[in-house]
Amino acid sequence: MRNDGTPDGSEVSATDYKAAGVDIDAGNEAVRRIRTLACDTFTPGVLSEIGSFGGLFRPDLSGLSEPVLVSSADGVGTKLKLAFLTGRHNTVGVDLVNHCVNDILVQGARPLFFLDYLATGRLSPEIAADVVAGLATACLENGCALIGGETAEMPGFYADGEYDLAGFIVGLVDRGHVLDGAGIQPGDRVIGLPSSGLHTNGYSLARHIVFDRLHLSAEARPDGLDDPLGDVLLQPHRSYLSLVQPVLSATPGVIKGLAHITGGGLTDNLPRVLPDGVGVEIDRRSWIPPAIFRFLQREGGVSETEAFRTFNMGIGMTIVCAPEHCDELVSRLQASGEPGGVVIGTVVAGERLVTYV
């Protein structure tokens, strides 16, 4: 919580911070609840406690010849509107952590620690604890320490019952194992890893279709969907760390490039890892987009081009590898016990573009 100083003018009528909209006691209660959740994520590298001005972390650099720090920052976006609508706040923290973990994974990094920023107009310790519970759950699952953050109460800045959530992650990779896509060449294969839903992108369009155009409720279950819309749309963003990191560690060099399929879909994200002189042809017949994407396309009148540039369409991450490693890599991914991969495309000579065939 932030303190704005001590009033010094006798001409000012008596008031206090709480009357101005900031409840210090609520902030202290939120911190009390958050502290336990965060401490459960601590790894041996954590040297500070929750509540310090800064988080201290000592990385284990053993086995690394030239350690490189990799960082990323992101938010949850308008998916938060679904949390406000349904009153379910324990999944958006999972979304945030997993999104950030995937963003540094594509460069070969494993996460070290995470910090969050939660801002609201009027702080609810219960909601803050639910949000941080999601953060802590995902940090534990990814072996990442939640070492600190900021909870800001800003009256008049946010609508009642709403908040914003952002995060910052730092990871580590040996420079020789950084993935930059430089070795990608024509003939390489593109493997798609299934998403768990919309992840954290395309929600402005999805909400417009579902709530503004169709006037459906979060409890509605349209034909073709196995669960209510609220459950489907709040399905947490998937982390690919446990699926991909073992391959990176056991067979360095096999994976030439990784792309996290976020805003912009396959169309805009795959080119980010391609070198000059190559593009990708995606075979649209190689997988069937999950029902939620087909529903949004059909009911929203969304074109194929727009859908593949707004949503992940069921592919949350792509792997690029040489053709001779493709079958073995797919078999290994599919045998992992998690939703594995399928070959969805081929690298071709040309501009750094994705085309659909």
C-alpha cells in the first residue's frame, strides 16, 4: 500500500486515508493472506521474505558456462472481465504465470522467480487472496518462486469490483542453448502443441460475440459445448514447461525454434522465430480446432483469416525441428502423459509469412 504523507494544514478539515478511499487495514489483511501463499512457492534461491522492499534471489549457476537472464512482463487482458462477471478469481493468476513462463520458454529459459502487480479501486482481501492463490499454484507447478509484488489501492481509478493484474518473470538459460530460430531452414517441420482454450487472447472479440451479440449468460451451454460458457472461457492458460523442458535438456539442438501462440495467432507469432528467407505453410486439415473456436467463428460470423489472427485456434505453442527428428519428437511428446503434439506445417523458402493450405 502507498502512503501519501501527513497533512500539515490546520485549515484542512479532519479526515483520514480510509475516508479518501484507501483502507490500510484491508491492505495489511491482504498482505497477511498473501504472505503464506507466496512463501509456499519459495525455492532455495530465495533470500528475502514477503514484505521487504525488494526480493532477493541467488540463482544456482552450476553447470552453466555462460548464464543468461531472460525476462518478460505481461497481463491477463480483458479475460479479467470474465472473472468479474462470474466472481471467480482463482484462475487469472494461473493464466498470468503460465503465459509468462511460456514467453521465456521459447528462448530456452527455465523460470527462476515471479513478481505480480495487482491494482484496484477498493481492495478486497478475499479477492486478492484468490488471485494470489492462482499465482502461487502456477508458480509451484512451474518451479518458480513468487518473491514479491505490489498491491495498489487507487480509489476512483477502477470501477467497483474490478482490478488489473500484471506480472514480471525472470528465467535462466545457458547462452549456448538460447533458442533464436537461426538454424531453421526449408523442409523443417512445425509441430503444434494443443492449447487448453483461448488462453489469454481474443477475449474482447469473444465477449462481444457471446454477451453483446448473442446475449448469452456465463451459465449458458450452447450446442456443441460440453461445459457452460463461463467454464470454457475461464479455462486457464496452459504452461508448456513440463512438456518441452525435458526435450530441451535431454536432446539439445533438436528443437530449432519455439513460438508461443498468443495475440495474433499462428499468423503473427510463428514469423517471430523465423530467420529471413523462410516462411511456413500450415496444413489446416492436420487438426480440428476445439468446439469453442468453431462456435465463436460460426455465431460471430468470423472469417478464417480473422479467426487465425485473433485466436490460437487450438494450438498454444509450436515447435520447429528438422524432418529427421520429427517422428521421434512427436512420439516423445505424445508419450509424456500430457496433451502432446501433431505435425501441422512445413518450413518453405520465401518471405517470413504464414500461409494456410
